[in-house]
Amino acid sequence: MKPRLQQILAAETALCGISEDATLHEFGLSPETHYDVLVVAPGWKPHKIMTAFDVEITCTQEHSYLSGYEVRDGARRIAWIQCSAGASSLIDELTICARLQFDKLVFVGAVGSLVPEIGLGALCTPSWSVSGNLANGYLLEDIRDYKPFGRVYPNDPTFVSQVRALAAKRGYLLREAPVFCTDSIACEYAHLDFIKSFGVQLIEMETSSFYLLADLMEKTAVALLAVSDNSATGDPLVGRTAEQKRLHDHTRTQVIPQLILDIAAM
């Protein structure tokens, strides 16, 4: 990991009493265990989305808003952390997991579409993410140096290309598209013209923070997103029809879990 992340972890330990066993306390995951993949999933739990797959899922820890899991696919071992939505939650929980031993880092979650050509159920990954939040500033040594609305690019574009090729072999289209990261789902609709002015096609909350942390952790990383709503076409996030729900759920429960297993086997 990079020196800045070492500084953050050292400060956590010194001031908050967070030890090397923090991942055991928070997620029940041991720093002594090697994992092929670490999955971070705001809101998504493996026993909810991987029911169609012959895998062994163990809940290793459960709190009110957090939970940890181990997913076994034969000899492959996947660590899975489910956290709350939002950049601040992802930063807090994924930072703790920097102490784990793992090869690849995968973010999975829902994303809203801002353009009619990317419909419900589309499988997407950020070409870049706009930091429309303030939480990312806390990753810097001086918070005052933070400039919001900057672009964050995937830290390993070659790996993203490899995952897109994996998806293509399965017959899936993994679209690259620019993303805006917001702090508020409820209020974003009052600012859509401003948000669209950045040239983005998708909107969600965490991928800019995810890729900044992946860079600090020096881990190969990719974000996999399932389109859950579309403000350009009026397809809603809440109150969807059975067909609208089916399109999203297919990507969430079939396509993304298969790609996670394929990435673990890479």
C-alpha cells in the first residue's frame, strides 16, 4: 500500500484503538487468510444475489449496517463486505480492509442512467468518475487541497479491459461510461442539469472513492454496475413494473455474480 494509506491506518490505530484485528471485529475476516478477490458491495449481500450459483456462503460477521461474508467456489476464496451506501461509508470500511490479503478488488452496485441509450439492466463500468462528494478530501494529507468535481480514472485500465473481455466471452456487454458520484440520492434530481454538464451518462455514489482507495491500496480493481433506473426515460428506482425489475435483477443476480467468479479464477 502507498505511504498515505499507511499514515491513515497508523492514525486510526493511535487515536481510535483500531488494531490489526479490526477486520475481524467489523467483518469477521482474518488478515491471515489469503483471498482471491475482495468484493465491496453497498447494500448487496452474496446470499441474496448468488442463489443461482453452486457456491458456499458463510456470514462471518453481522452488524446493523455492515456484514462480512466468505464465498467459496471450489478452491477459490472470496471475501465480501457489505456496507452502507455513500462515499464516507465505503472509505471507512474499505480502508479497514487494507489489512487483508487479497489479489483483486471488485466493487458491485446499482447505478442510475442519465441517457436513454443505457437502459435498465445494462452492465456498466466507469470510464471515469466525477468526485461530486466531499469525503474524498479526507484521503489527502491536507483536506483544504481537495478540489471537488475532478475526474477519477480506474487505477488499472488494463485489468478493466481484461474484465470486459471476460464479459464478452460470456456474451455480456460491459459498457464503459462516465459516472457522476453524488452525496445525495434524494437531492440529485434537483441538480440534474448541473450534473449532466460534466458529460456523464451514469450516476451513483461510490466509484470515485473506490478507485482512489484502490490506488492507495495498490490493488487491481474494477467496478461492476447494474442500471437500476433511468431519469431520461422515466424508468423509476421505486415502483418499477415486473419487467423493469426483471431486467435489473438479471444483471444483479446472474451476470455480475458470474463475473465475480470469473475474476476470482483469473
